[in-house]
Amino acid sequence: MEDRYTNFTRLMLNISRCVQKIKKVEMEKLGFKGNQVEVLLALSQRKEGLNFAELCEACDEDKAAISRTVKDLTSKGLLLQEGEQKYKNNIKLTDQGREVGRLVCGKIEDFIELGSRGVSLKEREKMYEILEKISKNLTKICQKGE
């Protein structure tokens, strides 16, 4: 039992560290930070945009961090907010933001391909199915403890 725990936590931590390092190094080359990448990615996947709460949820980040990130990306001309109400309006990519979003998504796709080398589509699908179950189970455990 201890080996399962040790192996699982070690592997998950290593994967997480590697993803963070790759994201940091590669996205710094493009002039972006981690939260900025997450916002660009989330908005690239939703052409109609997201409101502030949806963006926080999509990026799994708190309001203060997303607020700073939205402000930074808006000042760079990559985002726009429709209307006057800061937290209720949709946030969308500008034309320039969509272009940058495509570049960021392309980089991410490249690293997903490299990271998945030697893993078949069937194996990958099963892995995600299993990780989803583990995540849900652990979330339930955490919620009970609160």
C-alpha cells in the first residue's frame, strides 16, 4: 500500500513540476507568465468569451490573480471587456489576442505530443478516465473533511 501511495504522489508531483517548468520557460520566450497563459488558453477555447467568474473557474485561480491578469492582458491589447460592469461582462480576445492564443495553443499542442510519445490513443483515454475517477474520489474526501 505504501508503495502505491509513494509511486502515485511521486509521479503526479514530477508531472506537475515538469509541466510548470516547461510552461514557465516556453511561455517566457513569448513574453507571458503562467496565469496569462491560462487565461489566453481558456478564452481561445471560448470564442464567445467568458464572464469573470467563469474565467476564474476555467483557470482554477482566485479572483485577485485573474483580475491582475485580465488587467495586464487588456493593457497589452489582447483582451477586451464588453460593457461597463467589470465582473459581469464577457471578456474576449481581441484580434491580436486570438493570434497570440493560436500561438500559445500551438506550443501547448507540441508539448502534449512530445509528452505523450509512446502512449497510444486508447491508453491515453484510459489514463484520463482513471485520473478523472481518482480526482473525483479525492475531491469528495477533501470536501468531507472541511
